[in-house]
Amino acid sequence: MITIISGTNRKNSISMQVALQYQEILKSEGADSTIIDLEKLPNDFISSALYENQGTNVDFNPIRDHMKEAQKFVFIVPEYNGSFPGILKTFLDALEFPGTLKGKKCAIVGLSSGMQGAVMAMSHLTDIFNYLGMHVLANKPKLMRINGKMEAGKITDESYTKRLKDQAKAIISF
């Protein structure tokens, strides 16, 4: 089982559309997956699931427990202000430290509306994952100008789809 995290809480995000397409790719490769959509975090998450309140939010605890049990992850990461969304960092901060991600494996997909393909966002996130003891797959697709590569909620660029398929095969065998 692979857990896909849609790395933003923006409504109707491209990240979630890519997460759903990634899930289809994993299924076609014979891998089961589930999606955690950060848009669906509890409304009071920031004030009730962090720091001294860790473990007390009954709506967040099932997500937190799932993250503790999961062994492999795919993070769909949009570029926001030269890095990744603050809600993703807050989500990571709400997980039990240090054990939730230590020794586990992940892949990262970067999305951007510009030319960078979220390269800085993926670099920042990789640094955090390395600090937490997570093993990060080196294959990190950079999907630049993603807005122009989508139609009806699907990536239309065949080279982008191939990058995702190649990464999916790699995370399955990682």
C-alpha cells in the first residue's frame, strides 16, 4: 500500500488531480494506494493537532495513525512562493516525531505553473525528509507549466505521464 499526499489545501487543486491520476497509474502497475488530501484536514487542525495538542484531535488522529503505519509515500508538491505549501510543513509538524517517517520511503512529484517545476520546493522537502530519516527516491519528476498540460483533470503531455509511470514503477520496487 502506497500513500499519496496531495500537498496543498487549495480547493479544486491540480495537485489533487495529479494525485488521482497517479493513483490510477499505481493501480495499472498492480499497486494499491490511498490518498490523503490536505484540503480535507480538520478545520481546527492548526490549533488543535500540533505541539502540546498532538494526539488530541479526534478528526486528525486517524490520518496521523495512517501515516505511522504506512511504509511508502508519494508527495505531490506544488510550488508556492519558491518552496512548498505551508500546510504541508504544518501537516508534517503534526506527525509524531521522530518515528512517523523514520526509515520509510517516499517519492516526490513537483508541480509548478512556471519554468522551475518546483525544483526548490522538492529540494526543501528532501532536506526535511532527510532530517527525519526518510529515504527519498532520486527520481523526482518536475512538471513545469502544469496548468497548460492539463485537460479535464488529466495530464495531457505524454512525456509527463511517462515520467510519472517511471517513478511509480520505481517507488513500487524501492
